[in-house]
Amino acid sequence: MTGNGRSTAPAGTAAANRPRQRQAETVLITGASSGIGRELARLYASDGAGLVLIARSEDKLRQLADELCANYGAGAQVVPADLSRPASPREIVEALAQRHIDVDVLVNNAGFGARGSVAEIGVERQLEMIEVNVAALTQLTALLLPGMLERRRGAILNVASTAAFQPGPNWAVYCATKAYVLSFTEALAEEVRGSGVRVSCLAPGPTDTGFAA
């Protein structure tokens, strides 16, 4: 990443000149407006993919879409959505159907953590964490996977964390949600083995994003 979070012209030019490995693929990324999601969007765009960008902030998504078009010639659809709302995953899939978009790669990146004890954080905040980190990820996977299986191609990348590998006092719910993501992904990968659909989990450690804030 550059210091101001924007790709430089030489990098964009280099990306445009290399083989387009994902030409004609459509990649949906949740939590695309910042951090890891934004960087993944840049990587997929540089490989020639078309993007569907999901996050709460429509302004940030449109800025990113403009950047991806300018630097990589990538087309990007913007679908603002708040994944803490239980209805959002179905609304996203309905919007895709209305635009006649088939998703080839699903990147379940959206997530957040709240620090503090279970007794202190507040019930609503913890339920929102479960909704975004677990329920929305599960719904989007279950809604989009059948189409991939029917086409016998596709991929799902679920973003967990190194927090998935151990309980974390004062991060109890966050660590538990990421443990779910890891377990869910490993089981799903076995279920679709041999189907043409690839399923994998990214478990980053501390990363320079807005997460800590």
C-alpha cells in the first residue's frame, strides 16, 4: 500500500501490462471500502476481474470503483449494504439478480471486533458482531454457492483471523466468531471437494487497517 492508500500510476500501468488471469470473472467482496477488503479489490481488479463492492458507505465504494476503473480498467458494481441487518444478504442477492450478475468468486471479508468483557460491551453490540461476522457470511455463502455448483466453477474466500485459533478474554465474541469462520470454511471445503468450486480461509494477524480504531 502507498502512504495515502491510493495506487500510483506506475503500479497501475504495470498491472495493466501483465496477463489478465481473471478476465470475465466477477468477484463480490464484502467490507470492500477499506482495509483488507479494499486491497483485495485492487488485487482482483489488477488481475482483470469485474467487481461487486459491498459496504455501508456508498461514497467510499464509489471512490474505490472510480479508482479501479482508472488504474486497471476494471468494471465495478456498487451495492451499499449494512450487514448487521439480517435482511441484507438476501437484498444483495436480489440486487445481483436484477442486474443479471453471476458471482464467480465470493470474498466474505466484512467483520469487526469490539474489545471489552462480555458483561461490559452490551448485548446489542455483541449480537451485531455475530450478525456481521457469522450470520451474513453464512447467508451469502449459502445463497451464492448453489449457482457456483451448478456452473461447476467458482471460489469462496472467507476472512477469519489468527484469533480463530484461541479464545481471547476481552475479545470473547470476536474470537468465537472467527473460530466459527475457520471451522465453517474447513467443513465446506470438504463438502465441495471435486465440484469445481474452491473454498479457502484467510487468517491474517495484526494488519495495518482501521480495525484497531
